Amino acid sequence: MSKDTISTTQRTLTHLSCSIFVNWKVYAKTKQSDGRWALFTAIEKGLNWSDGLDKILDANGAAIEDQDVVTGLEAFMLAAVVSSNPNRRYMESIYKLLRDYPPAIIPYVK
């Protein structure tokens, strides 16, 4: 293969990867095989608020009212656990998850 062919192939693959469309309204409302909402999987995988977590929550706001079936944690708690990794900045997500659903913290406040 020539350099031009490789370069063209790389540009095509880059274009395709940038063109992938996620239908958040469908994805966010679909529970996975383990019974987990997409919101919790996205948090655990490190998706930050401004990177798409906001879109998932907009598409299925009711998911924030549930606890994660895998960990038993509220959404903001799971974000806090993930944020304990020093390489991740998750404070925005923790704050906005609590702002969007303040009752999540009530059972843990005495």
C-alpha cells in the first residue's frame, strides 16, 4: 500500500468514527442485561457531565431516582467513587447529579 492509500484510509476511518450517532433517547431508557440503567454504566466508565452524561440524564431523568443495581449506590455516590481516581475530574458531575435530584442525599443525612 502506498502512503496516499494509507492516508486516505485513515481519513475515512476518522470520518466514520466522528460520524457515529448515539440515539440517547433510546439508549438511556434501555436497561442493560444486568438490569442497570445507562446512566450508572456511563458514570462507572468515567463519562463526565460535559462529555455526554448530561445527555443521558436529559433523555431519562427518572433513572437518577433509582439506585444502581450493581453497586447499590446513588448516582452521585457512584460518581464520587469514580472521582477518587486522581486522574479524573468528576466534581462537576457529582454536583449536577445532586442538584438534579437532591432527595438522593436525604436518607444519608441525620
